[in-house]
Amino acid sequence: MSEEKKLFKVTVDNITIDVEPGTTILQAARQIGGDVTPPAMCFYSKLQGSGGKCRTCLVEVSKGSEKDPRPMPKLVASCRTTVMDGMEVKNITSERVQDARAGVVEFLLLNHPLDCPICDQAGECHLQDLGYEHGKEGTRYEFNRRTFEKEDIGPYIQLHMTRCILCYRCTYVADQLTNNRVHGVLDRGDHAEISTYISKAIDNDFSGNMIDVCPVGALTDKTFRFKNRVWFTKPVDAHRDCDKCCGKVTLWERGDEVLRVTARKDEWGEVQSYDGKPGWICNTCRFDKKHVNDWVIEGPTKVNRHSVISQGHYIGLQKPNETISEVMGGRDPKLLMDIHSVSDVNSVELAALPGPATSKTFEKKDQSE
């Protein structure tokens, strides 16, 4: 009879959970979920070697373990630090973490342009969410920001290096999904950039997955660029028989038109797994199958109700009930003052207008008086 695997007990923000040895602090926090989970811009559980670059997931370890309860002197990257039995971690309950995270966000936004009004990633951008939650109102940076020319790195992908935060996710995708990676990080320091060597186009059949893993708008889908805003589209789960990939995708529709096709993602913005394998999709499913008839529709995609994408069409919408009438035994509340009778808004003159009242209508009324 095999012995049961010993589990480690770890506490994150006063919430205790049992996890397997080798689990990172970030993965343990994700098992708890909610605000306890640190943000992550470079870590991607489906990509080996990712993490440890953006520093947004820094946490404070106030107790190392049961055997060695000493706290760690510096903040650690939760995506690269494994848990110990009895470890205690502070994330949102630590002022040091909050201050450090605000500094990291400020650093990431030093060279990032204010492209949100025109960026296709707006509404589903992890950096946008991070800046909203942990960013500051102003910037102390007084120098010119670095800029790069837009570059087509394939027939379907355009690279906006100016927006890139060098998370390395796209290079890991090319390394682990294809046999011949033709792009990577060039130069060093503030001159570092993602590019292809000798302007060679990326033409492998899984290159579109680089768009899915990019946390910002650095890699954009040329077939979807400037066509619509993500909150105006409706995400729908669909599948098809594909001999290259899993064939399970999310269709982003506007009416009867399929504007784009992406891989299905989980609550952490990562590609979902099927049968223990990541659900990467091929370029044929992503770029060529843009008709509803090409797919078997399963139903609306489950979207976090706090996401802007959920506007008007997230599943399980329950409007709050009006409780005043219930408390008063079904009677409507009595108004202390009818504002319409006092303000003269519903006067005979306005009611006789052929259309809605405008500012010009009130100007004429004031002049007549």
C-alpha cells in the first residue's frame, strides 16, 4: 500500500490551504482565489520557464516554515518561490507589498504609451487592470519615452514594440510550440526589443498563439485590428473537428459576424487545458474559419461579471430586488415631494413637443417669460 503524499500547510493573507510540495506561492494563492492572488504579467503556467521577470507578483514571507520561522528579509517573487510547510505569506495585507507593487507598475508604465483609446487590447489588457488597481495618478518620468516602428512579423500579426513590457511569453510560445523560432529579444537594457532576425516573417501554423499570451497590446491580430471594441462583441464557445489542434475556441461575434477567434481562457487569462494538455489552436481555426457555419456553437462564454467584456451579456445575471415594497407589505413608498410638479418639466408646452426636449426648447421658454 503506497504512502499518502505529505501536503504542506501554507497561509496566504490569513487563509490556510494544503498544497503539494513543489507548489509555488502564486499557485497556492490561485487555489484560494480572489484578491488573495497576486497579479502576474510574465508567469504563464502553460509555458515552461516563464515567470520571474515582471516582479508584479512580489509578496512578503512573514514566516519561512515551521522548522525555520524566521521571515524572509526581502520581498520574493511568488511565481518562482516554492512553499514550505507552515509558511505564512502576506499579499494584500502587507503595506510593503502594496508600495513595491505600485513602484513596479510605475516602472512598467515608464515607456508604455497611452494607447488605450486606440489599442485593440483595451478592455482585456492585464497591464490596464494592473495600472487601475495599483497605479498612481501621475508619473515622475521626465525623459522622452522609447519608440519603435510598427513591424509586420507575419501575414496575421503586427508587432507594436513600443507597448511591449518584455515578458518573454511570445518567445516561450515559439520555443515550445514550434520547431524553428525566428524571433527573440535583441540588444540589452533600455534598447532591448522583440523582433525577428533579418526581418524574417513568422509563418508557422501556431504563431497566432503569441497573440493570446501577450498581456498587453504589443502583438495584435491584423484581421481584427480597429474592427470593433471587445465590449461590443459577444464571446461564444464553439468547436470544430480539426486535425491540427483541439478545435475548441471562443468566437467573438457582433451580430451574425465573427470578428475574431481566440483560444478559450481561464479566470487567470491563460489558455484552458483539455485532457491535461493546453488548448492551443492553429492558425487555420484562428484566421481562416470566420463564419458561424464553420463551427458548432456550444453557448455563451462565462465571463467575470467585473470585466468590461461582461457588459450586458454575462451568464447568471441577477438584478437586485426592490426591497422597499416587500418591507412595506407590497405598498409603494410615498414621495415627500413630486420633483416633476415643482420643476415644471412635464408642463403642457413640453408635452406637446413633437420630439424630445432639447436645450433650445428651454431657451425659447425662458425668453418668452
